[in-house]
Amino acid sequence: MNRKRLVLFGVALGLILVGGVVGWWGHTDGGDLTIRETQIETDGGTIDAYLYVPPGVTPDDPAPGVLATHGYINSKETQAPFAIELARRGHVVLAIDQTGHGYSDPPAFSQGWGGPPALAYLADHELVDEDRIALEGHSMGGWASVAAAATYPDRYESMVLAGSSTGSSGAPPGNATFPRNLGVVYAEYDEFHWLMWETETAPAAPESEKLQSVFGTDERIETGRTYGDIESGTARALYQPGTTHPGTHHSPTAVGQVVEWIERTTGGDTSLDPDDQIWHWKELGTAVALLGGFLFLFPTIGTLSEAGALSAATRSVPEPVAERDRGWLVSVALTALLPVVTYYPLMLLAGQVMPLTPVTPQNETNSIVLWILGNAAIIAVLFGVWHVRSDRTFAAARDRYGLDAGDGAGTLGRSVAIAGGTALALLALLFAFDAVFGLDFRVWVLGLKLPSALHVRIAAGYFPAFLAFFFALELLLHGRLRTPAATDSLPRAIAGNVGLLAGPFVGFLAVQYGWLFATGALPVPITALQAIIAFQFVGVLVGVGAVSTYSFHRTGRVWVGAVLNALFVTWLVVASQATHVPL
């Protein structure tokens, strides 16, 4: 193994180790909090959860309880900021995977989004004071909280809706007395203002007639003011932190407001100031570990591509076929623009043309699949036109495209082994990270989780679509767009391809959110979910561009990059999405 590769292995593993230690310290408050993996058995399947237990809590000395529920296409890990800070202040916190999310059994949306059975479990837990229970839910998790409160109206004392509402998408409606002691933490730039509190813009929430009816007033609501009375259960308060919908569960201001309201209404330990927060260390740790896991891929690819019989799948990088002429510039522009231009139309169309089935059971994955297949088709057509116009026979050109198969099945099999071995190495590393630190690789809304057996089964159905797309992308990047400069310099090639893939989405999000911050609403409000998903694509496309380019330069062919990216992205997407069909 060469020195540079050994150093990169050391850096990657060092980042993972440091990230794990820092993340564990933040997640457990330096080891003071006990975090137990918990399964709640229901008639509709198993709900997976974390139970955060503060020090000194026993059956003889129970503590106030909080049910914390994440939003759509998230998992219990995104509730960590709330869970950590509430547990530090003496609350036993049950953070669940909603039904059909994370490791909870599908289908999504069933059993009141998982809220009612989770509340019943928490209220009956021996470590919880059943007379002092609060509910906290972000986005769709707020609907789970409202459903739980409606099902068990005498088993909770208060509620916080973070970026959420009553009476939306089948959640029970609210009024001046239901839910009990309601705090609403609603971001000033929440993308779902039209769905939650039915306003034209997010900053207009205090003027929402729907929200006013819940507060028992017909006047503009004053943020920070307490309406009603805690003792009678009619207390109400609205907070508007200066963030967005997904930013609500990563905002120190929003976390402090949630903590303050729950402590006020359940009589929790108020010795810590709401601004005294450590959850960000957990987030920093998992982000550093994610970076380490990403870097780990490169020396692994390099090592496997030179290992024994697998080395026969590699060759030198072929001569480029592209020059930086006008046609190349047009191809670059189309590569940058078409994914962004087709993003909203194809993502929204998927709900109309791709049914939920046992093979395609995830609604948002279906949307991503339709989008990538549409782009794969466009790439194939444009690549074909360029190939014909370049006056080359395929037999003469395929070697320079990186499409040759060497000795046939042997080369293809070795390429798949390199890609599969790299993916398995990362999976093993994540398994060890979870076993030692109880964490995954994660930054904000982008997380790489260990796949469950069900995730693997679902991924098998989606994998061919992702493979088709990444095969087309490999041809585009390394066949049509690879210039002599990109062939001679690996760093330049990686930087160029990463910028080409991720850069347009950075610009796309800048336009979307610049509009939101300027006007209080996205340009097309109904695309709020797709806009939020696009944040994940920035990180994914950075990884895809780097891995694809490195694999091509190490093997001289497109096969390893196509298979590895298809494996990696299918794993990441499927494990992070909601499953809507009972399986």
C-alpha cells in the first residue's frame, strides 16, 4: 500500500474515531444520560425508539416524561437536540421512529403516525411520572402528538408543535381547550405555512385564523405571550424562531423555546437556562464521522483495485475524446441545467404515474427514481446524438469512453467485486461505529443509517433504476465531458465533476431560499418537500462526483463507479425514506 493511501486511511479512521467520541459525549451529556434502544410492540407492528434516561431516575423516583416525534422522511435521530436538552433537565424522553420510518414497521401514517401507542407506552413506563407527561413533535410528528392527545386526553399535560399544526392531513383539529397547554414553535420562514396554519406566507402565522381559533382569540397573536392558564390546561404561546422548517430542530433558539415551554408546563428541573445547550456537539461529531466515512471510500477503492486478481479489472486512463470547444460548453451547460429544470416536474409527476407497490413501496423514492430515469433517458439521447455527430464507430470509441469489458465477464465481475467490497467495508465501519458509540453518520437532514433487513429487501427493487442512471452519468462525465486537462489531473477532474453536479443545486437552493427569505414563501409553495429534499442532494452529488471520478481514474473504466454509486445512493435513500406499503 502506498504512503498517501495509508495516510488517507489514517485520516479517515481518525475523523471517525474523533467524531464518535465527540458525538457520544454530546448525545449522552458526557455519559450522564443513559440511552436505551427500545421496541414498542403494537397490534400493527413494532415501533422503534430511543429512551433517554437522566441520572438518578428509578421506579421509586420517577421523572416527567416527554414523547418526541420526528417529521416526515426523518427518523428518531433528528429529535436528538430536543431529547438531549430535555433529558439533561430531568425528563425521561421517548424518541420514536414514526410508523414506516427508520426501523419501525410500515406502513407510514398508520396508528396515528405512531403517536397513540407510543404515548400509552410512555405513560405506563415505570420510570415516568404519569401525571407529568408532555408531547413534542416536529412537522408530521406534531400530528402524531395531536393524535396521541386525542386518543388519550388524560395522559398528558402539555404539548409543543414544532413546525406543525392541529387539523392538518387528518390530524384532529384544535380549539381553545385542545390540546392542553399548547406551545407552537413555528419558524419565521417555515416552508409549509400553506399546509400547517393556512397562511400566504410564513411570517403571517400570527394572523392565521386557524391558529387564532386554537388560541381562543380573533386578534393577531403576540409572539412570546402566554394566553390562557396552565393550571386549567388552556395555556397557549407562539414562538417564531428565525429559521426554516427543517432548521427548527437544529436551531438553538427553537430548542430553547421547546425546553422552556415543557419545563413550565410539567414542572421539570429549571436549574439549567434554556440557552445552556450541548446537543450541537452530537451533531458536530456525527458530521465529522460522516466526512471520515466519505474519505474512507477512496483508499478502499484504490486498495481493492490493486488487490490480487481484482487488479485485472483495471487499466490506465484512456485518452480523452472531448476538447473544450463550443460543443463541449453546450454539453456542460445542459448537464448543469437539465437536472434542475426537470427536478420539480418529474418529482411531482411521480405521484401520478408511479403507484405504490411491494416493489416500489416508498413514495419519495419513487419520485427520485422517476427524476433520475428521466435524466438518464435525456443523457442517453444527447450522448447518442453527440456520438453520431462525432463520426466515430462504437467499436473504435468504446475504449476511450471507458466502456470496454477487458476479458469480458471476468472484468465485469471483478469490477462489481471492487464496488461491492468498498460498500461492504463502509457498512462494516458504520456497524462498528454504531456498536461503539450508538450513532450513525449524519449531518442535519443527510444521514447514512445502518440498513435493516427490510431496507435491503426494498433496495433490491430500486437498485436497477439507480444503476441505469449512474451508468448514464458515468458515460456523460467520462465519455462526453472528459478533457485532456481532466485526464491528466485527478484533483482537477474531481473538482470539475463535483462542481458540475452539485453546483447547480447550490444555485437552485439559493434562488428558492433567497425568494423565501425575501417574500416569506417559496416561489412555488407546494414544492416545499422537494425543496427540502434538494438539500440532501447537494451532499449526495458531491460524493457521487468525487467517487465516480476517482473510480474512473483508478480503473480506467466506468463499471466500478456506476455500481458503487448505485449501491451507496440506493442504500442511503431507501434507509432514510418512509415506506407506505405494509411488507
